[in-house]
Amino acid sequence: MAVSLRLPEDLSQRLSNLAAQTGRSKTFYMLEAIKQHIDDLEDLYLAEQRLLDVRAGRAVTHSIDDVERSLGLAH
């Protein structure tokens, strides 16, 4: 799938410089940046959805004390 991306001039220049200095393509670095941050974005989205579910009473929560007791880790 082809994607078109318009970067601000300063970011484009930084990316070009990095690619030139390392001998890697700009595409390589754009893919690396996306790979690194997509996990964080997915985690954030899931956490926000979980919070909404908890606030709406659609999800069950457990205290750390309850979890430790159920695992036999309580002191």
C-alpha cells in the first residue's frame, strides 16, 4: 500500500540528513518511527477504552491486595 506523507520542512530536512549520514532510506526511518510508536498509541487507546468501561460499570476491577491474595503472594 502506498501512502503519501507531507512533512514539515524542518522534519523533512532532519530525516534527509539522517538518511544521508547513515546510508539508509528515509522510508526505513519513517517505518521505524511508526513501528516504535504504534504500540504506544494502541496501548493508550486500549487504556482509554478500559477506563471508560470501568467508569460505566462494564468492567470489573481488582485491587492489588486481592490479586496478591489470589496468587498466594499476600504477606
